[in-house]
Amino acid sequence: MNYLQDKVVMVTGAGSGFGRVTALQLARLGARVTCLDVVSQNAEETAGLITDAGGTALAVAADVTDIDSLRAAVEATIATWGQVDALINNAGTMPLAFMADHAMAMASWARCIDINFKGVVNGTAAVFDQMIAQGSGHIVNISSIYANHPLAGAAVYGATKASVAYFSDAVRQECRGKIKVSVIKPTGSTSTNLTQTVLNPAAALGIAGQNGADFLQFLQHRALGTIPDGAVDPDGMAYCSIDPEYIAAAIVHVLNQPAGVLISDMTVRATNDPFIV
């Protein structure tokens, strides 16, 4: 069944990547989507794609590091549709780098903490009172497989994502029976703009562990445009480079449940991806 028809869902980082794909999938199921992004043009582009396809969307420029900005986005959503049924805290950045890179990485690490963790706290706080007043709501926080185990090169990024997982579980306990809280841990995806925020490419290799040679070979094939068909075929067991559409589908699936059912934790991977955590 479709439990998303006419639901109002706010998506941070909706201007690109997982956020945009998720917003489009939600709209196809009849949800009314508030597309939030720090770049207003990107938010407007996503909203335009939704409305051009016959869906319903609102574009709002919002900075997740600024609680007042998110409160204003919530107010705009309520003014438009009268409610907020769900929030997807999706905005993120991934400045992988070794501690030895600190001289060039500190500013990006500080921004990572502000966006990846404080942004989730801000988003949750911004919708909390409205959802409590409504008597229901659902917050979906995007963590990462990096939250599962410490890895060299991911000290700051992984810590922010582990914090998101801890925060989500704690808030879920506080809000049982009032607000649903889910945490989703996507695998690494080499086909989103998140990879463009990596500071030191060598720091991205630790996640592959003993599969590092396979991961490097895949990256080389991708650079040359010679990826084997099986690696990008989701119907085959050799599928190793997951398309963002499948990550988004998992997020939508978590939301598309009856009020009394909560999928609290989910990890999404390609069957043959090389990542060990």
C-alpha cells in the first residue's frame, strides 16, 4: 500500500545527489515535498523537476548549520500545507583525509561537523514541536557504513556519522509512540557528488580493506569508461557500484509504512561492493 499520498515531507540537501533522487521518488508516490538546499537554484531545480512531472513541491533555500534557517523552512512548509509529516536529514559532506592532512583539512572538517551532525540536530529540533503538536511525525537521518567501524582516513567524517546513529537511537527512545526516528546507513557510492568533497583520495581506500585491489581496479575501469557490464547490472550478483536510485528507494521504503510500523535501522549495499564495514 502507499502511505505517502498527500504526506508532507521535507528533504535537506534536496538540490543534488541522494536528496534530489529521494525527493523525486517521494513525489511520484504522491507526497508533497519541500526541497531544501543551501543553494536556492538547486532547490528550485529539484522542485521544478517534480512539478514538471505532475507532482507537488516547494523550494526553500535553507542552511542546515543555521537553526533559524531551518525553523523558517518549517514555517514555510506549514504555511503552504499546514503540516510536516516527515523530515529527511540528508545534507552531508565527506572530507576524507588523514590527520596528517590537518593543515589543509581543518576548515573542511569543521564544516563537516556542522553539516553532518549539527545539521541533523538542528533539523530535528526545527520539526520537533510541530510533530509533537500533530501527534505524529517521522524523522529519517542519513548516516553511513562509515559509522560501523573506525577507519584510517575517516576519523572526522566517520565520527559525524557515528554521532548521527547514536543521536537517532537516543531520540527514538525519547519519542516512542510520538515521533518515529529512523537511521539509514548507505554504502559508499562512487556516482554522487559526495565523492567530490573527498580531500585526500588515498584516505578513501581504507574502507575497502582486503578488497583494496578490487576497489582500485574498479576505479580505474570507471576512469577509462571500461566498467564490466556485471558490475553495474543490479540484476546480477556481481553488482558492485550501487546506483543512488536504490539508496533513495530504501529511504522511501522506510517512510512508506503504516503509522504503527517503524524500520529503525537499515543498511543498503550492492551485493558485491568491496567495502568491509
